[in-house]
Amino acid sequence: MKKAKILCLVLALVFCGIGITAGVISFISPHSDVVMSADAANIVKGDTKANIKAVQTRLKALGYYKISVDGIWGPKTRAAVKAFQKDYGLVQDGIVGSKTEKALGITLTGTSSGAGGYSSSEMNLLARCVYAEARGEPYTGQVAIAAVVLNRVRSSKFPNTISGVIYQSGAFTCVSDGQINYSPNSSATKAAKDAVNGWDPTNGCLYYYNPATATSKWIWSLKVELTIGRHSFARA
């Protein structure tokens, strides 16, 4: 009987918007923008409080963000960004990259590494992708891999951030097999920087594959523009 009463009390507290964790009762507002963790940067130039407030303020002025501007990134902020991206014909990834920033009409403060305005975390991710996908390839081939990622960032067909492109489902083998988590060497890091600084050995290609290991029938249908090392590169 006592256990039944306790269970009823717990259920009542939950339905009243009260959470119980490790014996501590906390009130949860249905309007709060609870901070959430994300695998990728929410704002490419940096998830600073000032940047988040700038995004929230602009979205609120446009009617996408309904709660208080607090400088805290959470699910309601991301949902507002995605709704805005949908209406403005942008990739709906909930990440404020250069295209979304421009469409919002705001200028965010960058915490970049000095390479093309990308954050240090994005540059590290790009270098990790180069290392995972092209270590052992000619240096030009390593730059080419980074260039393909950046070409996708600039294309309306793909997410508009480095992290969005690399972590897009099924896009890169190194993500699915875990090699994206390997630490990049100096060559991969330099190749990423050279690509960000404008070197594109592929002349705008959006795809690449290794003919010796590729299994996708679709990828074989693409016209190969050039071959560097073991990789073939194609536009579309």
C-alpha cells in the first residue's frame, strides 16, 4: 500500500513538470531552452554567449524564436534555426554556418584559427578527415580530399558546414569505421589549411572514390574529371 502511494506521488510530480534525479527534485519549465550536447559545433564561428544571443535575437525578431534570449544553445534554438533554414531554402541542419549567418543578416564574432574563418575545431575535423581518407596519398591528393569537403560546404546540395558535410549520413567511410577519430599528422593538417586558403586541385569536384574499393553502383556512373593517386574525382 505504501509503495503504491509513493508511485502515485512520483507520477503526479512528473506530470506537474517536476523532475526527480538522484533524490533531488527540480522544477522544469515547459518553456525552457535546456542546454543540450551536440556532436558538431552549433555555430561555426564559435558557440559563445554573444554569438548565441545574436542568433536568438535575430530569430526572435523574425518570429522563429519564441522564448527569452539567454545566450544558451538548446533544442528550441536549434529548432528555430532549422525552421528559418527551411523557409530560406538552406540545408536544414540546425547549424549556423556562413550561409545561414548571411541569410540571417548578422555578423558573428569568429573564434577562428585564422584559416578562412573556420573555427579551430572545424579545421581539426577537416584535417582528421584528410588523414583518415588520404594518408599515404600524394600531398596534392590530400589537399584534393579537403577541397571536396569545402566544395560541398559551398554547394546547396550539401550541409553548409564542415562538420555537417563530414558527418552527413553515409558520406564518408572514415566516419562509419571510426577512423575519423584518429589524430591527423602534420601533412593532413597542412593540406586542410591549403584547401581552406583556396587551393583546389579538383577544380570544383564534389565526389571522389577509390576504384579499387568502391562498391556503390551510383558512384561509378559519375564522369571522372581527374585521378590523383588512388582516387578518382567527379563533379556530379
